[in-house]
Amino acid sequence: MRTFPVYAPKLIVKHVRIFLSGAIWVKDLGLLEFDKGRFLQSQKSLPKVKQAVSELNALIEAQSAPRQST
């Protein structure tokens, strides 16, 4: 389990894309679990945590989307 002293979305997403499953600890958010390269949303989470998980999953989706050449 990795600990992040600050909420740094791009760094967290990079970690998740490398390891695909596990857990991380983010200061002020707490424990965030991920599996198959996506963060798991808990029903009992605070709104702040739910928003962070949604934002992180959106970043993962954006990086996973195939890029179109022009």
C-alpha cells in the first residue's frame, strides 16, 4: 500500500495504471481501493471521497481512450 501525503490526481492515476489492483492511502481522503485499474466506490463514503473517486476514474478513462489521429 502506498501513501500519498497530498491529493495529486495525476500521480495517483499513474500508480493505479501500473499496479491495477490494491489500495492507497491519501491524506484527508483515507483509504482508497482499486481493482482492475479503477477505483471502487464505497456506499458509506463521504461526499468529498466520492467526488475524488469519480474524478480519478474519469482521468483513468481519459488516458485509456484511444487517441484519434488527424
